[in-house]
Amino acid sequence: MGIEGIGARVLRKEDKRFITGKGRYTDDHKVAGMHYAAFVRSPHAHAKIKKINIKDASKMSGVVGIFNGKELTGDGIGNIICGWMIHSKDGSPMNMGAWSALATEYVRYVGDAVAVVIAETQAEATAAAEAVDVDYKVLKAVINPEEAMADKAPQLHPEAANNIIYDWEIGEEAATDAAIAGAANVVEMEIHNNRLVPNPMEPRSALAQYDAAEDHFTLHTTSQNPHVARLVLSAFYQVAPENKLRVIAPDVGGGFGSKIYIYPEEIVCLWAAKKAGVEAVKWTSDRSEAFLTDAHGRDHVSKATMGFDENNKIVGFKVDTIANLGAYMSLFSSSVPTYLYATLLSGQYNIQNIHCNVRTVYTNTAPVDAYRGAGRPEATYLVERMMETAARQLGVDPAELRRANFVTEFPHQTPVIMCYDAGDYGASMDAAMEAVDYAGFEKRRKKSAKKGMLRGIGMSCYIEACGIAPSAAVGSLGAGVGLWESAEVRVNPVGTVEILTGSHSHGQGHETTFGQLVSDRFGLPSENIQVVHGDTDKVQFGMGTYGSRSGAVGMSAIEKALDKVEAKAKKIAAHMLEASEGDIEIKDGEVSVKGTDKKLLWHEVCLGAYTGHNLPEGMEPGLKEGAFYDPTNFTFPAGCYICEVEVDPNTGTTTIEKFVAADDFGKIINPMIVEGQVHGGLAQGIGQALMENAVYDESGQLLSASYMDYTMPRADDLPSFDVSTTETACPGNPLGIKGCGEAGAIGSPPAVINAITNAIGHNNLSMPASPQNVWAAIKAGE
Amino acid sequence: MAKVEITVNGRATSAEVEDRTLLVDYLRENRNLTGTHVGCDTSQCGACVVHVDGKAVKSCTMLAVQASGSDVQTIEGLAGDDQLHPMQEAFRNNHGLQCGFCTPGMIMTAVDMVNRLGPKLDEKTIRAELEGNICRCTGYHNIVKSIAEGAKQMGKGMKKAAE
């Protein structure tokens, strides 16, 4: 290892433990006195709990306690919260129903937890949970959100009439209607964004320890944001005060949003450990439970209308969306179909008039919340399918139609809140078109046709908003938290450095990239730098990792702390070298006076800070600085994706022949890791487009509840990707970073579907474009 | 209860286990070898792949008693004393992992792939052979690269050993 700073393809420090089997995920932890939890879950989508009979179960081997929802609420454990308040357009606050971690009177989706069994072994807990006899009065369930809004539909929560949580709007409706009415051409589509199950490969897990002597809890959990978990568990669920609760998110095996939320199981394990009088309770989800209870993603249905003038410029865009939020409002569920979605409906285009109405609805399905991209994939899918369809309807090249409408001057204020700060959309498009050989497509199409195959090409020009977010801005929009990030840089007396960060790495490689900032700043080798995260006892506070925020926000906090460390080190060195502070330079592990041969080694200055023998008058000893960074704007990664497919008209099977991504992520710290993020995002987006689909039957049973039924993309479903980047620096943060974690999942679905619809010759196709659906679309024609 | 005697990573182990104990649970719970992971309950994801008598096996789909008398190698036993196995090196050098959860199974599958098919593996073969291993982070792009590179390096090792 050497000195490898910003922009270097540094191999990952964390890999050693993962490739040798020494990673330590939550379920790998074992503690003395550990018991196991198994949950009794509702087999019905909607039912009243008449009676819970635990007589037989409680006598079974190893069982130390069986607890229900009334005992939980009786002990003062609070209901699960939604952290973002949305007001309907009539000014009323959202209609939120109660969600208890264990159901008290009603169950509202298959998998809703009714009781928990604590036993000495996992097998004993599972066996006893099966023996708990719950008597239900089964009620009619509603799965489809449009049907849920009907007058005679089953009601899930008394608070939400017609199951409508809110009826919200953004933009000017009258102006948009008028613009579309006066348009030379109008394009209309109804677009469904399919429901997905996030499926990080590590299932959720919680290990709750209770120290009775200290009345103190420790929770190991699969979390993307352990500090937020601690705050919410304390302040809202009343499990324990913050100073009596330590939350550790150790190695976490992927999240993709689904591990942001504080789930019932974590609350119950903490509460039940104390209640059962045991030292520790562990619960690890099996994959079936994960399918049933992890927060799902997407599930929108929208009607969209776009008007163009005679020069093919967009004059207005109107959208009416219904979003299915499932049986309960998960932590950030309300923000996803509103501020993370409708604010991106301007895409990369200059559109003066936009209006979007969103109704969110309760149904008897698993809760729906942010999943990789969260709202932005839904917006991009709408905008980019509309653009492709419009190009075909108007008879112009899809690339040219987009180019004619690109935003080219910055800053650009859209009619839906966002102010784009920088970008060059034409540059990404040029790069992608060249990489895919756009001009040569017709030749390739003819070649495919000779084999009896349908070849298609499709484009997607996405924009998204990352770096969430300026705290005051999101506060004014209803967020219950600020979305800054914190960091601390501790320089040890021997000159090694620890970075403590409120971000959390669950695959993103922070231990490597965050260290690159220090290497770059002081010229220190990476082995002298340690990144510390994921433990509320070590790191003071932090908002965690999601929304591609750890580069733009988390690293900015580290930069700010490094600024302070550098300033103090320079003061100390100037004093030691009897030079002016402004002449001190820190480079390659040396601290020197510019233009002279006077210098100290980095560790000599650090040691000087800690001995305190020779510090400037009045200076405190030590070299440790903290910073809180609150972003000034969202960041706006953008890019152009082009997909080329071959469709077999006899089977409906789609093969991706080429997939090209040209992204603008601003400044890049480690290109190797950025490419990896894009690859992973593309796979999830292509998975959504071609195969993934969470399907409930009419009674509310999840039909796609295992890897036998829910089609996860496998290696032979995907091509190798051609990824590249263009760069416009982000003016909003000190490093110029925009963020790269979600782009692939945001931009790719419309590129795939646009390619397939191009191949089959009409636009009437919904995701997932499974062979069956594509075959049916070919047969149905327009 | 049943007595099992399994050689794990070269060391003789034995224990009395419940008849229903899966090999993966024996490794994780009895032997504390937590590098072998459980990612599903339908034998689909491959996070639990180990080698039993030199062949890749999903340890969630084999009882510990079935492995009794066998030689089991897990991810923890793959590296030599001082150096990584070439396949482990290749995963690191090609950024073939992100969260790391599927990685042990991927590497054990990859080593088995080379043992069966030899060191010259094209992309199509690697992708087809990964049918039983799911990764949610990498999009497989760099895993495929890693395995091609690891196979090549293993081939050099085999050639050297033969000489």
C-alpha cells in the first residue's frame, strides 16, 4: 500500500476480511446467555385477532417467554413512526394509521407480526412459534390501490378514509393544462412502475443484549444508519434512553434502502430481552420472512400527458400518480412518491409547466419505502418513456428530440422546486452514442432480422437528486430530521489518523475512499489511516448512508474536519519552525516552510501537539477536530444510458446485446469503486425492467416470496457493461462530488424498455418485460 | 442425536448433533466458521457453498451427518498460511465484491469451476456456471472478470506444480 489520493484506483482495504471469511455480520456475533426469537406472523392479509392461545407453546422445550402486542404497548413501547410529514393539497396532514411492532387488534398484511417466542435455541423458538394458536376473524383484503380508494373497499385504518393517506400536488395545474391544451402535439401514456423486493443478500438480523446491572442495552443490527436507529428507538419507541442504548451496525451485507428503517423485530428483541429476563435475544430473518416483511419498493401507476409545440419543444407535462404504500407507513415512505419523485419530473429538459398529483394509498401488502433510487427511478421511467414515445409519435430521432429540449444553461430553476446547479447533458449523450455506435445500429438491426430476430435500441437520459440534503430545506418540506453529516478526524501522537464518520458502509467501500481524502491531504500511506463507523459509542452522531449521500455529504464533513486539522497542524509547525503560518506546506508526510529547507516530519508535528511542550501561546494540546456539514443544495448526477437488445419473436426472450452508460458524477474519488456502483445499479435496474416483480394474489398472499418465484438477475441474465464518465464539477460541496450509488438503478429501466418497444414496433409494454409479457405484447400488437 | 466426524479445513472435528442439523449450521454454530453464509432458504443463492471432498456443495442443503467422514473446506481454509488463494487475490484485484456477503460462496464456486473446467474460462461459461450464486451488489461484471483472472492464475500454479 502506498500514498494514493483522490482519483486513484485504490484497491479496497476492507476486502481482506471478506475474501477470507472473516467479515463479521450481525448474525456472526454470539454472546453469552444468547436466546433466540421467532415471530408468529399473520397468514392472512387482513384479519381481526380474536384470541392468541399460547398454552401448548409455552410448555415446549426451551421456551422462556411468549409475548404479544398488548403486552408490548402495555409496557409503553410506542408505535412505529413515519419521519416525513406530508400535507394534502387541502392543507390537512397525512392520514397515518397506527402501527404497533406487534399487532394488537388487527393484522393488515401477510407477515404482520402478532407475537414473539423467546427460547434457548433457534429450533426451539421456531417450533414453539408454530405451536402458538392464533384465532383470527378473516376480513376482506384489498391489494390494488385503485380499488382501495373505492367507497365500498375494506378499510385498513380508521384514520384514512378510503385508504387515502394524502392527496398531494406540486406545480401549477391551470398553467400546465393551458399549455397542453395549446400544444401542437400531445403524447399520453399510462405507466406502471412494478413493485420490487430489495433483497440485499444478507437478511436482516438483530442481536439485543440487556445488562440488568447497568440497565443498559446493546443492539447489533443490520442498519444503514445506526444513530438514527438509536434516536428513534429511544425518543419514539421508548425502548431505552439514548445514553442507555448502544447501537452497532457491524459489517452489513447490502442495504439498497431496505435497511434504513427501524423494523418491528429490532424493537421487539430489545424489549423482549428485558421482559424475558435473559441476557440477549437474537433474531435473524430467513429469506421467506425477508420477502414478506422487508420494505418493498416502487409500485406506482401514473397517467402522463406531455405537450409539444410545432418545433418539438416540450410546453407542458402533467402527471397523475397513485402510489401504493402497503399496510403501514414505513419511516420515509411518505417522502418517496412526493419530494423524491415529483421534483425530478423535469428530467434533463427545459419544461416551463409541470403539474403532478399524487395519491398514496393503504393496501393489505407489505409496507413500501425507499429502494435504490427511491422516487427518482419512478420519475425517470415516466419522463424517458414519454420522450421515446413522443419521438416515435412525432417522427423524429429520439436523441434529437431530447437534445432539442436539454437544459443547457445553469443554474436552472425547474417548476418543481429543484434548481440544477451544473451539468452537460449533451456531453453524456455524445459519449454514450459513440460507445454504442448509434450510427451503426441500422446495419446491426438488418443483420438480426436476417436471423429472424428483432433488434431494438433505446435511450434514457436521467437526472437525479443526491446529497440529501440541506437541513432547513428538507425541514420546510416536512422531514423530521436534519440531513447533514458529521465527521471527526483524530490524529494520534504518532501521526496515524482515525476518521470517525456518521456515514455507514455496507458495500460502498468507505474504509478505502474516505482514507483517500487523508492520504491526499497529508501524503500519508493508507495503512496509517483507519475509518471508524457504525457504532454509536464510538461515533458521536450521523445520519447514515442512503440517497447516494456519503460522498457528497459524508466526505464533505470529513473535508471540513481535515481543514481544521490542517490549520492547527500548520499553526503548530509554524511555531516549532519559527516561520509564518502562511508559508507552511504539508506534503508527502512532511511539514515544511515553502522555499526553504526547513521541515519537520508529519509525526513530529503530531507528537508536538500531544506533548504540549512547545505550542503557540494559548493553544490547547491535541490534534483532533470534528465537523458537521450541512449541504447547501442537492447534487444532480445525470447521464445517458443506451441499451441494445435482441428479441426472439417466437419466445419473447430478450437478450441485452449492449448496455452503455455515460454518467456525470462530478469529481470522482476512486473510479474503480464508482464503476462498481454503476454496475450494481444497472443490474438492479435491468432486473426491474426484465424480470423482477412482487406479485400478490387477490387474497393478499405474496406469490413471489422466494428465489424460486421472484426472479433475481443472475450472471447469465446480464451482459458486461460499458461504463464511462464525463465530468462537470458540483459547485455545491467542497469536493465537487455528485454521488453515484443509485444512478444505475434510476437510469436503466427506461433504456431497456425503450429498446424492447423499439424492437417490437410499438409502445404497449409494461415492466417486467418477461418473455411471456414480451411475447404477449408482440402478439397483441399496438 | 447423531455423532458426526468431519475434517474441516484439514482439522479433525467431531460432535453430537441433532439429526436435522444442516452442514452450514454445523460449520457456523458448532465450529464458529461464520465465513459460510446463509442468504436464502430454497438452495438458490449459493452464499453457503463449501467444498465437500473437493466438490462445491450448498451446505444449506446437506445434513451434517451426510458429511460425516468427509473432508470439508470452507472459505476460511482456502488461503495458505501467508498468502491468499489466487482466486481470493483475483476478487480483490478486480473489485469483485462490495458488501462481501455472497463472496465466500462465489469464491468457493469459482475455485470448483476451475477445478472442473480448467483455467481457460470464457465469459459465457463463467456466467452460465454462476447460475447457482446470486450477488445483489456487483451486477456480476467484476465477478466475471475476477473469475477469469483467478482461473488464469490458478492455471499458472497448476502448470508450475506439474513442472
